Amino acid sequence: MRTTWLNRDVVEMHSLDWRQFADFRESALANGSRIVDGYSPSGLSITLLPDRGMDIWTAHYKGTPLTWIAPGSPHPPEYGQSWLSLFNGGLMTTCGLTHVGPPEDGRDLHGNYTRQRATTPHVYFDGAPERINLETTVQQSSLFGEQLYLSRKISLYLMEPTIRIRDTVLNLGDEPTPFMLLYHCNVGYPLVQQGTQLFVDSEVYPRDEAATAGVESWQEYGAASPGYAEQVFFHHVRDNGEGTACAALLNAEFGLKFSWDVSSLPYLGQWKNTRQGIYVNGIEPGNCIPEGQNAARESGRLVMLQPGEDRHFDLSITVIEGAESLVSCRREVTSAAGSLIAGCDLTGYERYNK
């Protein structure tokens, strides 16, 4: 469908309410959880979870699902349950803000951020480029502990199938705070299926023995199989010469391209999990790798956020559709013009040499 009719001046001659064309619309489920449904003429529709840090749950493009969701989700943020039992799947789960990795010293897997409730969202439209925006804030704090304040802006574009997430994290406390942030982007069937490939210009580092055993096929995704043991690879990515890096999951018909600012997100993780029934795979830009706070401190990779300091993060997810667009995207992400990202330290992991 042509979108020339989306010129802002022309639209406003015909309708005084932009919700006719695009919106973020809040409601509540029977279990009391708030949800926000976002839609635009681009063909993208998403559902956000205000009670889970305004993470992105379901995502569809022209009715086709882009992500895996957990049975029974979305789950309320119950502190008596483990991170895994509350994992919703969904297109983006935010990990952090002080711990990303396995449980340790009272810290659960991937931290507490996704258990935090966001404030009432503010929704507005701007016109250059034309998009609908949602803004909210989330505070992760504890008495005598961290005092972290996150402001989040999520945008849907009217004429292109792109979701953009822009976060700012501020340390409101009076002490330096460990700061780990990873965007756990979860993709599922039919986007990922046998024959789907990950394209990225990078050096590849398997995390452990299981990943080392499968490193020859790190790029390729197989059919759903019972008992598949997850494999994790870390990528030292080359940027495009302008401070942005890209990776793309592509099959024969369509795919997703991930673009992010390398100055704040120097790491990229790849989670392969083609297990039957829980066929969910991850693309994970972050300011860390999921090694946990203790290991990050020992390795020298732990980022500390100073009192009053803030950090800014930018991540975009774009649907790629059509033969020409797929070829162009593959060429773009595998022939980056820049250099290997500064600040990506994978000391302790052995690089794969093909």
C-alpha cells in the first residue's frame, strides 16, 4: 500500500485525530497487568509492558509474528519468582541495570530492571521524520543501594517498519554504581527457522565448550530439535565508520536488522536456542557481556556510573522485506567501512579463526 497519503499537512486536512493513523494505546489485562498497544501504517504493531520496565512483548509485521512469547505471559513482576519463571520472551527484555549474567551473591539472573514499573507514558507525534513516540521513566533503587533513573523513548515510524529505543540512565545517588545494561532482543519462528542466517561483520568468540562445539555453524540456524543445548557467541563488531554497528537475521523472505550506537553499546551477544517448543534466539547489544557483576569486576570490564553521571543508548530494529532489500541489507552489514569497535574487551575468550 502506497504511503504518499501520509503527508502530515494533507492528513490534518482530513482528520483532527492522529489516532486514526498511529497510536500507543494503554489498557489492562485480567491479571491487572498494564499493556500498551502501538501501531502505525508501516505495518508494524507492538505491545509494551509498563509493569515490566516498558519492555517490548509481542511484535508483528503485517500480521506475521517477529518474536517468541512465553506460555502464560505477560507475567506480573513478582519478586518471589525467579527471572526465568517470569521471562516473557518478547521482542526486547531489558537486562540490568547493575547485573547481567548468571545468579550470584543474591543477584538473580540478568538483574532487577524488568521487575520495575514504568510511570504513566506520555504519547506525542512529531513530524520530521513523521513518527509516533512514547516516553516514560523507570527507577531502580533501594535504600542504601543503587539510585538509577532511566528515561525511555520508543518510536514507531509512519512510513518505515522501524522501532527505535532511546534510553538515558542517570545515577541519582551519591556513590559510584556498577552499571550493566543489555538489550535481550528475542526472535522466533517464522523469522528464525531452518535456513535463517545471522549476518554481521565481526570477529567471533564462543562463550564455552557448547558454543565451541558449534562454532563452525554460528551463523546458521537449524530446525527445532528436542534437548538442544543453548550456544552463546560474543561478537567484536566492525562499525560503519559513523559510530553505528549493524547485524541482521535474514531468511529467504524477510528479516530484522539491528542498528545501535557503538559508543555506548560496544558488545554484541548471539544466543542460539533452537530447542523444540521454546524456539527463541537472541540478538543482544550491550555495554557488557552477560558474565555477571563479579566476573566483570575481575576482568576489568565492569562499568561504573559516577554520581550525577548519565549515559545515552540508541537501538533501532527494522523489518527487511523483499529480494532486493534482503540483498542490500546483507551487503551493508557484512562490509562495514569502519574499524573494530573500541571498548569491546573479550579477553579470556578465544577468537574463532575460520
